[in-house]
Amino acid sequence: MPQQKEVWELQLMRYFITHKAYTQVRFVNTVKDMPEEKDIWLANPNATFSVIHITRNAQTFNNARMDQIRAQANSLFNILKRQGQLLDISLDTEGSYIDNGEITSIVIYPGCKLPDKVLSPFPDLNLVVFDVEDADSEVSKLQNQVNDYAMKNNNVRERQKREIAQSFSKTFIIAAAISVIISIANFIISRVYGVSEISASIVLGSYYKAFVVIFHDFWRLLTAGFSHSGIFHIWCNLIALYSVSKIVEDRLGFVKTFSILILSIIIGNVCVLAGDKNIVACGLSGGIYGLFAAMVILFWQAGYFKVPALRRSILSTVYMNILINFLPNVSLLAHLGGFVTGALLTLIFSSDSEKAMKINSAISGVIIIAVLVYLCYRNFYLNTVYYGTDYEVAKVFSDMGFKSISDNIITKVTAYYGR
């Protein structure tokens, strides 16, 4: 059964082969009774470390082992027709950084701290290895990715296409496709029927408290996440979703990541409904903040906050996202609700969470939902009305041929406001 070290090994292979143009080299054992070589050797004559050695064994420095590594590295240097630096990587949770001039030896594990000499050519190497829940499926996936890349390595165009495709998470692809389709429809409706993009977005499912209160359109708590108020709005959200969804999905998988996105959108909009303002709200930001919270929790569990450089990077991102909430037309309640939802779900989903943490997170989630339901019930009324918006939405439905929906809007809105 595959262990986490095998996953780390394949994660490193994928990184060096697909992103750093290294090639795997296999040695043929011609010495009788010599144990089979199971370590990984990679070579790139143009890299700072032209030869890389990866082993799952614990870091040891006896003379026999160092002589063997040095001999095999020299044979690779001869093939490359140049002398270079050797990077020796041990997939160990203990060990130290050793640089004797000939061999630079490091240990790598999730959350480890690497020396500047190694981070200089590989600045993101800290983030390459991470634990997964299903080691079997992850090993199979990584092996297929490495093998597919090796088969197509000579085709530059195919390699570029594959690298681009691998950079997209399933969560991003699905959410982006739905959002783009709805945004195109929003643009068409606003232009064809001569209404504002806000009214068009309400037609297509944006959150609008008046319609939730009067028509009980609770489905808008979800659909609002995929509706946007313009090109700039959707562009900013998709850029944010692109990076954070990939990080979370690589660690939790598609089902859990997409669940965090959807539930964070819903709970974020429930928080908006719990407020007393009659507003229109739309966008993926509640779900994005949920995934952002998931990323922070996963980094914390992986020990990344113990590394000063990573801690500064993560905290600067946190500060930036806090400041965003003070911009105009930004829903603080949706962001807060999404963030808390994402944090609790990640603590429940993550294999690194202790059982007590999972139970306490679930209990906290139930309490929060109960409080939100009470606040929604208490504030389930309209303190302001927007007749123009309501009748503009009704007109769009009428012009689109849905006269029954239009008549229902006018009748119920008039009756509610006439109380």
C-alpha cells in the first residue's frame, strides 16, 4: 500500500520534470548481489543543480553511501559533458542541511524549511510536497501525469497545453463556466431589453431580499454566487478563484473543495439575509473567502506558519483580503460568512484534524446555523422598497414571453407594499 513518502516522491518528480525541465535517468545494475536501485535520479544540464538525487530513505552520511552517490553523479556529469552541482534530497521528517562543496543535501517534508541556496533556483519547492487522504489514487494520478509528460516531452506545444490544463482545478472550471454563461446572458438581457445590469442579474438569480421575502426565492442564496455585476467583477473573482481553488483541491480533492465553495456561497448569503437591508448581492466572493479560509487552515496544519518567509507571504495575503472588505459595494457579511464556513468545513474534512477538532467544528457549525436562522426569521421584512427595480424586472419577464411570472411579480409586490 502506498505511503505518504511515495506520494512526496512523485510530487517532487512531477515538479522537477514538468516545471523545471528535468529528465529522469535510470541506472542499470551490473553488479551481482547489489540491491536494486530504487532512488530517483534527475538531470538537467542547464539548471543550477544539474543532477538531483531523491531517496525515501532517512538521511544518512556514511562513507559507502556518499561514495555511491558521488560515483553515480559523476557518471551523469560525464554524460552531460559538464561538471555541475548535485542536490541530494531525502524524504525524511528529521535531518539537517549539509553542504560539503560537492553535494548539497537536504530533507523535504510538508512544511519544512529549506536553505536559500535551494530556494534560489526553486523558490516554490516548500509547497511541492503535501499529504493526501487517498494515497493510492494520488500515486496512480501522479504516475500517469509523469508518464504522460515523458511520452510527450519532445512536443513543446503539447507540453505547454498540458501544463496550462493541469493548472486549472475542476472547481474553477465548473464555477467559471457557469459564471461566464450567466454573465453573457446578463449582458444580452440588459442590452436587448434596455434595463440595468442589476435588474438583469436579478432575473438571472442574484440575491434580492425583496424577492426572497415576498416570493420565498431561497434558491437565490446559491444562484447569486454565479451571477456578477459586470466584466471587472467576474474577472476579479475568477482570478482569485483560479489560484486558491487549485491549492485547496490538490489537498482535499474535488468533492470537498467544491462543497466548501457551494456551502460558503450559501451561508455567506444567509448572513446577508440575516441583515436588515434590502439589497442586491451577487458574485463568487463568499465562496472564494471560504476556500481562502480552507487554504489558511491547510497551511497552518502543514506547519507553513513556522517558516518565516511563508508566514509573511500568507499573512500579507490575509491582510490584503481584510482590507478589500472596506471597499465600496463589498459585502462584509457574505465574506465573513463564507470565511467561517470554509474554516469549519476544512477542520472537518482535513485528515490532519483530530477527532475532537472535527466534532467541535461540527457543533460550532450547527450553533452558527441556528443563530443565523433566528436572525433571518427576526429580520424577515423589508425596511426599504425599490418599486422601479421590481417593475423593471417584471417588464423583462413580460418582454421575454413569461407574462405569468411578470403578472405574479406585480400582483404580489403591490399587495406586499400596500399593507
